[in-house]
Amino acid sequence: MARYITGIFILLLANIMPLQAQRKEPEVKACERQIEKLRKAPDNITFARELHRTALYCFNRGMYDEAALLASLTVPFNVQAKDSIGKLLLPALIQSFSFKEEDMDYSNSLSEDSYNAYARLANAYTLVAESMMHNAHLRGHVEQMLKSALSLYRFADAKYNKAKAYTLQGDYYYQEKRYADAIKSFRKAAELGEKAFMEFELEELKNRWIMALIQHGKYKDAEKVLGEIRETDTPTRTITGLKDALCNRACIAIMKKDYATAEALRKEAGRRYHESMNSMDFYRLNVLRNFFDSFTLVARCYEHQNEIGQSLQTYREMKECLINTLGLYIPYYIDLDRTNMLNLFQPWYDEMQTFAYRHISHGGMAEFMYGNAQLMKQFFLVSPTIYNPKMISMQGDEYLRELSRRQSKLMLTEDAMNVHLKGDYLPHILSNMRSMALSREAVTYVLENVDKPYHCITEWESVRKIIAADAEVMVEFVLIHRPDNGARQYAALVFTEVDKAPHFVPLCDEEPLRTALNDIDHDRRNDFILKNIWKPIQAHFGERAVISLYPTGLLSTVPLAGIVDDNNAYLCNDYVLSFYLCATDRLMKKYHLYPEKKPAVLFGAADYGLPPSKLENPVRGQGFHYLPSSKREITSVSALLKEKGCQVEVFSGRQATETAFRDLSARKESPFILHISTHGFYLPYDPDIKNKGLNQEGKSGYYNPLLRTGLALSGASTAWKDSASLNLPDDGLLTAYEIFGMSLLNTELVVLSACNTGLGEIRDGEGVYGLQRAFRSAGARNMIMTLAEVPDKETAEFMSLFYQNWKLKTSKRKAFITAQWEMVKRYPKEPEKWAYFVLVE
């Protein structure tokens, strides 16, 4: 997967001379040194060694997919049986991020090889397995990889590495809740590690072993191993694993009902963890993983003793620690960091929400569940960079411009794009390494210049206070695992300014909703959503008609405005429906901003390279024929904005190019309004497609969803089904991947007047991974998008109505709703002409 600089770190693409050339750029230089060693390797054995070191470089920086691939590349160099082992990883890893069973079959009867070759091969398998543990798509094959490594270690005298492999195996079993297997693996690791491990390594291992024993109910055995770990620091050295040991001792105290001792131990462990967690290097040394596992175990022990209040307090203390450490630096995490953090956060978040569901009637549980949802959205969904005036003011910083130029050059190369379509994957990995190094340099530079930390807000009361004047209903949707059978279920937290706590409203399971949304029968789809989504939350509205909705998962794709109720009326006729990404936006955004005298840029009526369509009213989806109403739309919108004193630029015909679009990042300030009237596309992934063309019969072979979602600009038809490489600098296919790399920090509104622009891959914790995520990460504050195919003529009509209504003292929300109401009057029996538009604030 390609990595990107997010927010302020993808600053203006400008052709200027680099300043501050004297900056040391340690991360960039370290990256280039490692690549140079690889390039200059004089023979195969040295090359294999440098490949492994490069894999370690990637692993230590959170590039786990790249680390797995690089480690697997060493395999053919370390054994003579290349035919049976050399093909083990590469094709499956890079093509579909999943293994085929036949790829795992190989003979243990390897041809004779040297002692060092066996050790190197085992080490490679171990590193591959450790990297795979960070990828949900690959975790199912970790066990086999570790068994392969351990079988090879028997040919080599490598007690240290073998002990590490057993430790890793124990960690894998622990995460899979196979505690008996974890205990066996940890015991073997401890036996080997008594002499091979450093003291702190052995203590950390034993703490993991103790946790598995406690989870398995082996309390006496756990106490015995605990007795082998020192209880205090020495004057000259601090015990690395003491904070974990404190949590384990707290667990034993809880099971003995010695709650006073348990609380004291828990608080001391929390203090030590707070001191040891580094906001920017969270993935190093397993600190965050151990933190989650240790404190979650304490919470489980309290729950086992029916001490629900203490269990809830333990989870709250965990959240507070995270907010006070990692939460301060949310704007500065690059996308790679966010992905790695999410992999660590998600199991803990799911456990907290399921715990709250089990005990929802206990005081404070609904508020706790709401706060958890806000924490996850602020960490992984919103782009808080746009709320920091200091960071926005750095948009014109020339050194960041230079980093952006170098970053953009990397992002638009074939090595970065066509990862799964080439036989040589090393150039792609090296490109990602360079991109990551530039990202880290940008983060370091910004942190030197921005001294105000981000304030993470999760309290539901803070949100409740701001809605008092509007007589508003807040509806926060969450996706949780049901306590009874583990099925994924949607629920809602509904409240108004008079509620003492949010109302918890269980909704439908995820799979029935998915089935309903795919149902071609409109009436059945409508009835399912009305019965299972709308009516349960409507029961808590009272007389209020202003409804603020915060969707998640599949609910982000439901066009609620066009749902018909039991009285045969559209929901948008009876309610003012507002959609937001995160409730925190209500606290931090500046609302009531108007277009008067602001800069605006319009793209439309692009020349896609095909003759005009014979269809009278084509849709703005896939198949890029000319859109006759697009020309009328941008002409009308341009005139309306000029009447408001806006400085309007229009790019149409052959001038509506990707280059012109990307050049917006080179400006001192991005436009206040960015309006794009064109075709949009979203393609599902098919791992069997080998063609380099983006679209193959409505599907795509590109794994990254940001490469399968985008907008059509001038010349797009040539590359749409062509076998040429995707994402050449000006092929006409403006993907979400390219938008991700832009800076739109001063853009108040992006209007995506095209089909399917609100769709994308649904990712837990990350929302809709497509154009919506790309524009928000680039800095855009608000977006008008579509949730399906929309007709050309009525789309232009809708947009003209919106801009007519959006004027001084009239909010975007009111202008949008007024336009939608007018369209309902004009087309009362054709919701496809107005219901699929949504304003996300």
C-alpha cells in the first residue's frame, strides 16, 4: 500500500528552489543510506543480508507490509531449493494480501545448505510473520509461518532467535484468545530465554506469560511466575516490564477481592505508562500493545468479579492516558501512523463497546459508549489539522513546499502506482520508503514550528451544550459486536439538550442491512430502512424536527432524505436532516461562512475524448461521454457567484485537466469554493484482474481503494480501459489517491457534482475510504457529494438552486435543504433526481 503525507504535510506543489538545504533531514538520509547499501551489494549473499536489514528498517518504522515483502524476497537467496520455497510469498502478498493454501505447501527436506542459510531463512520467516501480525488480511497465515520458522531453527544453534519466535507465537495465540496454546509457547520461550535474553526481555516475556495464565484461570501458576519478577526498580536501572507486572499483580489482587491493593497497583501502572508512551513513536517496543492488553485484563478481572464500576473506571483511565499522550498530536500523524494505530486501537475499542452493551443499564455506560465513538473519530476520521490556525498559516512555508514537490514526484511515478502489475516489487517498496522518510521529515519540521497541542474532546456534555439553542436531536451511529453472538450490529446514541444521558437504541445487524441496500426492489429497501433504522431513533425525537446525523459504516451510504414513511411522505419533508463526520466539528468549525467576495474555482464540461452522447439525459457516472448540462451548470454557477462578488475561475473543455487541478495546491491559498461538475467513478476490487487499465467491466485490479475512486477530467476516456499505466500525471483520471496529496486547507466547500462521489470502501474506524476521505484529509471543511448515479440535467438544476440560496446570512445547510425541497416539489415521484445528494459538514 502506498503511504501519504496527510493534512498540512502535503503542502503546495510548487516549482521553487529548495530552501533550508542545510537541514540535516536524518530520516531521509538514513533511508537513502540503506537503499544505497542494497544497490551496491556485490553478491547475492550480501544482497540478501541488506534486503533483511532493509526489512528491519521498514518494520521499525511501522511499514509492516513492506517489511514482510522484503523479508520474503530474501528466501530464494538463502536456500538452494528455490523452486519449492522461492514462490512462497510474493504473488499472494502483493496481489490480494491473502495467501492461497497451495503457496504454503513445501517440503521440509531441503537440499543441503549451510548453517547460516538455515538461520537466515528462519529469521526471514519470523520477520515475515511478525510483520503479518499487523495486517488483518494476513493474520490467518501467521501460525503457519512461525511453525515453518521454528522447524528451521532446529537445524541452527540460535537460541535467542528461536526464543523470540516462540514469544511471537505466544503473542499471536494470545491475541487470538487461544490462551492454552499461548501458555505453552511462552513457557518454551522462557526456557530458551533464561540465558539468551537480556533481563528486561525476559521480564517482558514473563509478563506476557502471566497474562495468558490469568486469562486461562491459572491464578496460582500466574503468582508463581510473578514471584520471579522483581517488584521494585533498582537505583541504577528501571524495570522495563514493571508497569505490566503491576497490572498483573492488580489482577491477582482483584481475584482475591483485595480491591484497595488492586486500585493502588493500577494507578501506579497508569502513571508509569503515561511516562513511557511517546506520542510519535507509539508503535516502537510494543508499549501501546502492552498497555492495551494489560489494562484490558485488569478491566476483565473486575468484570469477572461483578465490579462493573471499577471495570468502567479502568477503561476510562486508559482513555484518559491516551488522550493525554497520543491525543495531543493527532494532527501530526501521517497516514501510515493512523493505519498502524487503528490496528492497535480497534480490538480495544470493540471490547469497550461490547462491555458497555453488556452493561448498558449501568450508570454512565451510554455516555462512555458515546465518548469512545468520538475518540475513534478524532483519531482516525477527521482531519484536525484544519482547525489549527498556526498550521494553516504554514501553508506557504517554502521548505514544506519543497518537501511536497519531492513527495508529489514520488507519488506520481509508475513504481508508486502499479504495485501488483509488475514482476519486480522492490522499486515500489523503495518508493514507499522514500515517501515515508519525507513524511517524517515534514512532521519533524512542523513540530518544531507549532507549539500548541491539539485538544481532544470526547465528553458528550460538551456537544449537548451547543445544541440547546437549536432544539436539535443528535444521533450518533455506532457499530458494535453483540454480546450474545458476536455479530456486528448497528446502534444509535440519541439525545437532546434536556437529556441527562444519551438514549441507547439497538438497530439491525450489519449483514441484513448490507443485503437490504443491495436489494434491487426499491420498496423492500425503503421498508427495511424505515423499520430498522429510522423508526427506532424517531421514537426519541419528541416534537423536534432538526436532526443531526453522524453516520458510520454502511449507514454513510443510505439516502435518508428519499425514504418514504408510513404517511407516504419523504423524510426530508418532515425533518431537517443534517449530516456530519464527527460531533467535534460542531465545537471547532466556524459555521455561517458565506461566499460573498471569496475565490471560487469551477471545473466542468471537460473534453473526455469521446463524441457527444446520443442520450438526451445521461448520468454522471462511468463511461465518459460529454455532459451537455455540465456546461450549463458551470455557466450558471459562475454567474451566480460573480453576482456575489466572487473571483471565479473556470476550467472547461481541454483546459479541465489534472494538471490544472493539482496546481491549486501551488497557490498561496486554496479556493474558498471548489466546484467539480463531471463524471465520477467507484470500482470494486477484483484480485484476478491483471490488466493495467483502471476499469475492467466495472471492476478494478488495484487493491488501494483510493486508486479505484475518482473524477474524470479532460482526456479521461483514453485511459479508462486502456492498458497504459494508471495515474500518469495528466491521464484525465483524477483519483482520490492524487487528491489525498493536495493542500486545500482554505477550502470551505467542495462540490462534487458527479455520480457516486460519496461512495468508496467502508473501513472500520476510517469511514468511507474514497473521495470523501481524500478531500477531508487534504483540508476541505465541507463537501456536497452523491450516493449513487445522478442524471446530468437535474444535477445542474440542483446545483443552480443551491448557489441561488447560499448567500449572505444564509448558511450552506439551509441553502442545501431549500434546494432539495424545491427539487422535491418539481419531481415528487422521482427521488433519484434529488435524494442522493448529501451535504457532509
